[in-house]
Amino acid sequence: MNLRFTEEQEMMRKMVRDFAQTEIAPFVEKMEQGEFPREILRKMGDLGLMGIPIPEKYGGSEMDFTSYIIAIHELSRVSATVGVILSVHTSVGTNPILYFGTEEQKQKYVPKLASGEYLGAFCLTEPSAGSDAGSLKSRAVKDGDHYVINGSKVFITNGREADVYIVFASTNPELGSKGVSAFIVEKDAPGLVFGKDEHKMGLHGSRTLQLTFEDMRVPAENLLSNEGEGFKIAMANLDAGRIGIAAQALGIAEAAFEAAADYAKERVQFGKPIAAQQGIGFKLADMATNVEAAKLLIYRAAELRQRGIKCGLEASMAKLFASRTAVEVTTEAIQVFGGYGYTEEYPVERYFRDAKITEIYEGTSEIQRIVISKQL
Ligand code: CAA
């Protein structure tokens, strides 16, 4: 494994870091109040960030997968909200079409997604099918040149804001997960009903919606691949998606560590900076070590993915470790700040609230352990 980033990758890191500082940081407070970062996404589209690993032929920037992971990592240091929007849009909102779509579907949707004109979303989870995604109940029935879809979805990131939804519904319930099919659904599809916008603990600028399909009519040509291939499409794209969420967790953890280290060097108690007191110094040492370990797992998984090597195991290990690290490091960061860390005056309470979801979405830590143990 090459542990050095290329010049191009370092340029991506610098560009995204500058963008996050100048364009996103001033908007964080508005996102905390619930505002969706539409204008930031438009600027990201102008910079080619909405289609980083997408081939130029389909309007993307055609950069390597590691550069894409660098972008999520860097964005999430400033805003985990923007990090997750980009990750969902690319990994599971755009890639299913790129990898499993017909040439016609790719031409129709991918350039608009890659340029940021369209935002993507992924509709797998249902009220009674979360971790057990293969048991979903949404039903798609062929009716002439359309499918009619009924059912409901929950926790849909980018819901309402997205223009294109990858929807999973069963075309043959008797076959269980082998009866699941995937469809490209446009925002204005008749019968697509947007429901409750969840009030979340963190990620306040990102939308998380319930959706219902009420005799939703989708042209038959919008079926992705073949009937019954949907579950595999979901799983295959989640492999890469999980590296993106791991990078989001890494960004949060790194930001929390840096804030805690800076504060510990300034805050004087008992006559010296708290960083020089062993209790805090050891804490910072553990935080930094875990952040570094998460980074190595993530960039190794990204490199495997870039080389086209199967990386489901490594992606799950990276997500499992990085999300735990984010939760632990943000908790410890608040401890380092003491009472100040519990106030909104410092960003560590936001990092703490944003971190927890990384252990839940795109497969809980328990699901990552299932994926890992099955492959050992
Ligand atoms: N790639 C390709 N195919 C795969 C695969 C992968 N990574 N993983 C499984 N499959 C295939 C299997 O090969 C199998 O097919 P065959 O029988 O033909 O071999 C089929 O899928 C079923 O596999 P399993 O028997 O392993 O399936 P399972 O029902 O036991 O479930 C699971 C496996 C890993 C638990 C899966 O249900 C899972 O990942 N659950 C978590 C769901 C999840 O991650 N949801 C995230 C929602 S999206 C989100 O959160 C986005 C957001 O907002 C941030």
C-alpha cells in the first residue's frame, strides 16, 4: 500500500480545505438552525466536487476514488452535514446509475448529477426494514410500460431536496431479498409523497425525510439492471458508501481532536497548561492514535476500491473503527474542554452530536461486524 498521497490528491485536499474554510465555515451556524446548504452545493458543483470520481464522459471530474474520500474527509472537518450530503449523493445516489444503468439511463441522469444540477438520494430503509434491508415491504407491480410502486421509506438523506431517488421495492416478495428491484425515480413522479422531516440530534442542515409511494408510477425504462438485482445493487454501492461515511467520521474526529489539543495548550490550571498534565496529555495521545489508525484503515480501503479490488471487508472495518473513534474522540474533546465544552460557545458539542449517527447509518456497527465476521 502506498501511504503517500499524489500531488493531485494533495491539491484536492488543499482546494477542499480552503473551500470549507472560506465558504462553508461561515454558513455552519445557519445549517445548525436547519438551513439546507443549497448555495454551497451549487458552488461545489462549479468546482467539480459533486462528481469527483465520475468519468468525464458522463460530466464528472474523473478523479480517483481516494480524491473523493479526501474531499468528504476535509468537508466533514468543517461540516459533517455537507460531508454526508456529498457522500450520499455520490456513493449511493449517483453510482448505482453509473455502475448498473443502461447507456441511456447514464446519459440521461449522470451528467446532471455529476454537475450538481441534480442531487441524488437512496431509498432503501423502511419502518420495519432497517438493518434487515432485504425484508423490505415496498411493492412494485408492472402495469404496461410502467411500474406502480406502493410502500414507505424512512430516514431518507437529501429527501425532498433531491431530484433523483434510487428506490428499492420488491417485484417478487416470495423471493425475499432476491425479489428486490431498483428504480430511478424523479422528484416529480406522480404518487411520490414527502412526509415528516426528522428532527435530529445532529446534522441539522441535512434533510432526513419519510417518503411514501402511493400508486407511484415509474416508467418501466427506469428499472435499474434486471428485476431481482436490486438488493445486490444496494449492497455493492454501500461497500463504497461506507468508506465515505468512515471519512465523514474521520473528519469529525480530527476536528474534535484539533480543537481539544489547541484548547489544552492554552488552558492553564494548577500553574501549567492542562496539556502538560498527564491526565489530559494521555487523553490527547489516545485520541491522536485512534484518529491516525482510522485514517490508515480508510485510505487503505479507498485505495483498494480505486484499484478495483473487492473491498467490502476493509470498508466495513474502516467504518466500524472510524465511527467508534468519532464518538470516543468527540466525547473526550468535551471532557478536555470541561464545562465550556458543554456549551454552544465551542464547536465540540456539535461534533459530539454529529458523530453518533456515523455508528448507525449506512449499516450500524453491529451490521459492520456481521459483514466483517462473515468474511473472516
Ligand atoms: N456486494 C454484492 N452483493 C452482495 C453484497 C455486496 N457487498 N453483500 C451481499 N450481497 C449479495 C449476496 O451475495 C447474496 O446473493 P447470493 O445469494 O446470490 O450470493 C445476497 O446479496 C444476499 O446476501 P446476504 O444473505 O448476506 O444478505 P442478508 O439478508 O443476510 O443481509 C446485510 C446482509 C449485510 C445484513 C445487509 O442486509 C445490510 O447491509 N444491512 C444494513 C442495511 C444498510 O446498510 N442500510 C443503509 C441504508 S442507506 C443509508 O443509511 C444512507 C444514509 O442516509 C447515510
